[in-house]
Amino acid sequence: MSIFLLQMRGELKKLFARKRTYIGFGAFLSVELAVLLLLRLPKVQQSLERLLERAGYVAADYLSGLTLGLIITLSTVLLLGALYLALVAGDVVSKEVEEGTMRMMLARPAGRSRILALKLAACTVYTIALTVFIAVTAVAAGTLHAGWGGLFVYAPLEGVFAVYDADEGAARMALAVPFLATSLLTITCLGFCFSCMRMKPAAATIVTLSVLFVDTILKNIPFFSGIRDWFLTAKMSAWVGVFEHRIPWEAMAGQYAWLAAINATLVVVGFAVFHSRDFKS
Amino acid sequence: MTPPAIRVQNLRKSFAGRPAVHDLSFEVRQGEIFGLLGHNGAGKSTTFGMLLGMVAPDGGDAFIGSHSVRTERGAALAKVGAIFETPCFYDYLSGWDNLAFLVSLSGAKPADSRLREVAANAGLQDRIHDKVRTYSHGMRQRLGLAQALLPGQEVLLLDEPTDGLDPQGIQEMRATIRDLRDRKGMTVLLSSHLLAEVEQLCDRVAILHQGRLLFCGEWRRSTSRWRITGEPDGAVRSRLEQSGLVPVGDAWEAPEDFHPGETVAALVAAGIRVTSVQSVTRTLEDFYLETIRS
């Protein structure tokens, strides 16, 4: 095993040995259960059925695990996902500095860039794991509730309205997961960047969330609708494009290129700030 | 001639314009236990930080063996282990996992047999798979020493290694440090507030005060105090001073290399008798305070 993988195993062991790492998983499970309970309410169910029937579809065919899974994912991932990714990524460097374990790492020959690369890689693994968990459990919970069936997509903010049979719906859902994980990686990079700065772990998390909330608020102000696509959270919503009948690959590639550039900038800033810091023994 | 294990050369560091270390130079020889002394804020921690590449110096350099910490940090620290005042570990991992992770950062794959050996030497063999949060302070300190010895370190930087230990723990730590030097030939740079500890371990020390080096070398000197009858006149007095005798209270203190023959003859010729000669052994605390006050 190469030494990087060995170090990575240690870093992941640290990450997944902490209770706070699992808060996100637990929170999503709770939210999924809450959404399913609320969907049982007759008023809610009727509203969903009316939406489908007005579009000329048989509600029973599309009120399925895939549909409910997507509804849950769409409505929770950007807010709740942001919270837990910011918590983990905001902690990843600053918590070790605060607790004094960072100096134990820095006293070793591994350079600062190596240490940060390990932490960033561990956060990326966490982001992917959380995304897959959200998608799989949301669809599983939805299927337990409503059974297997076609996928109905209704995302007015992203301008997507579509229906697919079960096979195509499942394929689109599976395709959405890596794109969603890539979108969420921007939150991870934001949290990581602030975590490298001279601030407390809680502050790094709060600043990360503040950036995302301010971005969301500005994006939703009607006067700014002309520049909506330039907001960070709008670019992060690009993953919903995979549910359009004709997937807008070019537009999505453009949005993800922007996100990649933003992520790279955040990582470079984080590395540069961390390299310039003094750590007294 | 064997090159020094650690060489600090004109190191300088300021924080927000306030000098923390000013043009510091000293050498630690291979296989010696060297003490770094100073009040709080004297610059010891900053010096340790610069030796480990955690603090970027404003000028100068530190070398471990022949490697510059500034330009070849990885090679310089490859054989260096460090213990800090309060060793901090991942409380939610076992002692074993902590050791394995920290060793991996040295670029080495930790062999289980080596980890077991070091854990046993630290007296942690029965608890090494327990979570560190269940360890006492003394056990953490011993785990700190264990990680500093892995994978196969030759130079140890110990910042207050006995901090918070009970008398038995202090004695054990002292014995371990001495044993590492005597049996494994390790070089130890030790910083401690407990001068009695340093006194028992170190023949050579560096004393820092407000970031400046006041003294570096062998502190242990045997002197003797000579008491004489009467008051020596100008010529005899200058003779005594030329011989290296220094007036201390009602006596004269003679250095270790004092040759009494001619001086005693001069005293006798002047009608002065030597009434007593008392050998004086200075403690490190005396020496430290004298140096700081001077």
C-alpha cells in the first residue's frame, strides 16, 4: 500500500471515529421520515396528485419511491447538506489546531501540503458518502412508503418538469448522484478554506453557512433574476439538469467548470493561508 | 570531528514586531542531553517551533544533522521525535491507532512488532488498544514519548516532558531519557522549568532571556572558597585577582582551574594566613539565576 493511502486510511479513521461525522447521516434519516409522514397527510397527497393529473398523468403511476426520493433530496440537500458538510469541513483543520493535535502532525516530516491534501481527500470521501447515503435512503424510504414506479420531476426554480418510467427514472436518479456530489463539493471546499484560516472551528462553519445563505438570499431577490445564474447556489443546482428530457450537457459543463474553478481557488487560498501560519510548540 | 546533531545558526523571529528570538546560535552534540532554559516568554517554544519547521524564522536557519530545516524539512525531521508540554492525541482513537497514524506521517509503514515494542517500553502494553480518552495524564505523557520514538528516531526534542507528572512519573521519565542517551546514543534537546531535573540530566545548557542567548556551555563548575586573615593590600589584592580569585562576601572564590601554589606563597610573604578552604558545588538554579541577573 502506498504511503499516501496508508496516511489516508488514518485520516479517514479519524474522521469516521468522531460522533459528529454521523450527525449528518442521522439528520437526513430523520428528515426523510418526517417528509414521508407529512406526505401521508391527505391535503399534501391531494396536492401532489392534482399536480400530476393536471399535466395529464395518472398519479398512481408516478407517486413512487423515485418521485418521493427526489422530492426529499431536492428539498433538503442544499440546506441540510450545507449544514453538515460545513460542520465537517469547517472542523477538519481548525479543530485539530484548537485541540493541539495539529502540532503532533506538523512535527512529522510530512509537509503541510500533504497534511492538507489528506484532509481535503477525507472531506471529499465524506461528501460522496453523504450524497450517496441521502439519495439511496431517500429512494429506499420513498419506495417503502409508495412502492416502485415512475419518476415525476417538478423543480420550478430550475425550470424542470418531466416524467419517466421506472427504468429511465432510476437511471436518471443514479446519474444525478455524482453530479450532486460534485455540486456539494463546493460547500466542502468553502468549509475547508475557512478551516485553514486562523479561526475557531465554529466560526469556520458559521462563515461557510453565512456565505451560502447570503448567496441564496441574493439569488432569490426578484430584481436579481437577470443575474441568477451567476450565484454560487444557482451553479450548484446544475445537477438537476440530468432530469431534463434532453440533458443540457453543454450548459452543465459550463456550470461545473465554474464550480471547479471556484473550488480550486478556495483550495489554493486555504493552502496558502495555512502555509503562512506559525504554530508554536 | 563528529558534526553536531543540532545546529542553530543566527535564528531570528519576531511576532507583530516584537522580537521573540534574537540572533540565536548554539549546537547540540551527538549523544548529549542538552538543556534549553529560560523564563516563560524567553523564546524556548519559538525555538522549538523553528527547529520543527512549525514557525518560519525571519532569518538564520536550524540544521538537524546536515539538513536545513528551512530547505530540507522532510529530511531534517526524518529522525526527529518531539514531545510537547501537553501531548495532545485523538481521544476518540486507541493509543495504537494514534501511534500508527503519527508514524505514517513520517513516511513509514509502522510494523506491528515495532509498535508493540515501543508500547511495551512505555508501559502501555495492556492499555494500548483502549481509547486515549481513558488514559491518565501520566499515560498520555508516556504515549507522547512512545510516538516520539517511532519509527526509529535519533534526535528527541522534549518540551517540558515532565509537566504534570507525579514524582514517580518524573523519576521514570528521567530514567528513560538517560537510558535513551546511554543505550541508544540518542541526542536530546530538553526544555524544562524544573531546573533540578535539568541539573540531573544535562551537562551543557543554553540560557535564553527575552529571546537572547545569555549562556551556552557547561554550567557545572566546582569552585572553592578561601578565607584569609586580614585585609590584603593593593599589591596582594591584585595578585589574588590575577590568579582568578573573586571576592564573594568575606571570602574569595577560586575557579576550578585555580593553581594555589604561587598565590599562597605571596599571601604568606605578605603575612596573611589562609584560615579555611571550602569546596563549593553550585546548583543549576544558582547558576541560572546568577546568569539571568547578570
